[in-house]
Amino acid sequence: MGILQPSDIIDIGIEKEKKRRDFYALAAGRFKGDADLAALFGRLRDWEEEHIEKFGKIRESVKSATYAESFPGEAEAYMQALVDSELYDEMTPDRFAALVDSPGTALDLGIRFEKDAILFFSELSRFVNPKTKEVTAKLIREEQEHMVHLMKMKKEMGL
């Protein structure tokens, strides 16, 4: 693999957003008997879909950007470490069915996904232009809000 460039990172980010969206869609279906929980996961699914669209716009703004590295492969090694995530690799529908056996488990996984998104966007913002940095800052705030919603639901459920 060659040097990972900003547009490559955006592509990875889009895939992560899709995984989060799919996770929330599965969770909404799994807990449809609990209206509040299903509604929360449904909203999260929709919000992640909006993020996929925003990522597409960010990608356009970084198409020609490249990394400046202290040593060959520095950015690639760092960002690859950041994006290699067992959480995403294992979250297939079958794995979801095996892992998510309770609302608490689903909420905990959602919180992990949101923390990962916050870290990813925070690091991505180091490599983009000032205008795109504003967009990534907004995405970070939105992911923080998602995490707050999940934690609030967990508290309301006494978990």
C-alpha cells in the first residue's frame, strides 16, 4: 500500500460512518419493542446517514491534499493504526446478532462507536484546510451529542 493520503482517510471515514449507520439500523430493529430505544437508534441511524453526505463534501475539498511527513510512512502508519478497528471489522449482521443480547450491550457498543468517531474526526482535522476543519469540528460536536443521547438513555434505563 502506498502512502495514505487525506482522500484515502476520508474514504475510510465514509466506510466507518456506513458501519455505524448499519449498526444503528440493526439496533433499531432489534429493540423495536421498546419505542424509546428504537426511536433513539433510528435517529442515530439517520444522523450517521447525514454524516456520510458531509464526508462526501469533505472528500471533494481534500482531493488534491497530501501529507507532509517527518519520515516516510509516518502519516500512513499513524492513520492506519487509528482506522484499523476490531469494532468495525467484527460488526457484521451475524456478529451483531451474536453480540447484542441486551439494550445495555447495544448502548455500550454505540458509545464505543461514537468515541471512535470523535477520535477519528479529531485526528482528521489535523490534515485538512481551515474551511474543512470547521466541518470536522461540527461533526465532532454532533458525535459528542450522539454519545450524550446514548449515555442518557442508558442512565434512564438504569443500566
